[in-house]
Amino acid sequence: MDAQTELELEAAAFRKLRDHLAKRTDVQNIDMMNQTGFCRNCLSRWYQEAANDRGIDMDKAQAREAFYGMPFEDWKSKHQTEATQEQKDAFAKSHG
């Protein structure tokens, strides 16, 4: 496989993951962090870092909007719930 095809496949897989997570608003970021060690915010940060590495000026808010498809505060108000004590305890245990 040539490098361009590999790049295109990786980009397509990333977009599929982003779109899948956009549909699964029932899955909270803290649950993702507890189970996988990363969440939507991590993905948006990695997107920002990739942009910055290529000389593209992108801040955290811009990266989150690019990933979430809306300003992060809007996404939070529509989809994010308050973490339960159990979720917080699991996070502390896995990321202590």
C-alpha cells in the first residue's frame, strides 16, 4: 500500500470514529476515559496537536468545535451529564 492510500484510509477511519461518537451522545466522556483511557476531548486535542505540528494555528476551543461539530459548551449542555461518584471513583482509580 502506498503512503497516500494509507493516509486516506487513516483519515477515513478517524472520520468514522468521530461520526460514530457524535451519534453516541449517550456515552459520556468520563466513561470513555474509564474504559479506554481516552475520550472525545483527547481526540480533539490530538487533532489540535496535529494542526499545530503542521504550522496551523488552532486553539483548544477551535479543535473541540471541529471534532464535536459545535462549540464544546453547546455539546456539554445538550449531552453531558454530571459524573456520578462511581464514575469519579473509577476515574481516580484508573488515572490516579
